[in-house]
Amino acid sequence: MIRVDQVWMAAQPLDMRIGSEAALARVVSVFGAAHPHHAYLFANRRANRMKALVHDGIGVWLVARRLNAGKFIWSSDGSENLQLNKTQLDALVLGLPWQRLGEAGIIRVI
């Protein structure tokens, strides 16, 4: 559907009431620029809601996801922005511990 080559996770929480323009401004301030075919992920303070801003090369898409129970497993230390691979993104969206997944689903950290 939308091509995404790289996925970036912001360490700092985001106010989930903001729209696409404010989210784009936040991406530029946190990551320096919004690159085409990159996705930028943000969570709220409780980490039960997530927004993703995707630049498709023409415009931006802003999508939201909410967990009814539990919370998203966010950045382990909360101090730096991280790059995720597809396997890690798939686990994150489901609320699974994505930090334990390496390339090809190999568990590297216990």
C-alpha cells in the first residue's frame, strides 16, 4: 500500500490530540527532516496509543493505533530515537517485546 523503507521510533512522548501538520513539525524537530518513504512512530505517555507519520514522497499519512489492554513496549531507556526493522515493527504494533527480536526473528537479548 504505502512503501516504507525505514522506521524510526521517537523516544519522547507525543500529545495524541495533534494533527498531521503538528506531527510533521514534531518529526522535523526530533529527526531533523521527514524523508520520503520513512515512517516516524510516537507514543503517548502511557504508551497505550501510538501515531505513525509516513512521508510517501508526495504528502504525509498520519495513522493511529490504540491498545485496549496493556501498552506498547516502547524504547527501553527512553533517551534516544531508534531505527526498527520490519520484524520489530510488526511485534511493536501487536504490543510484543520487539527489543528481543533481531534479524529473521532470532532472539539475541534475554
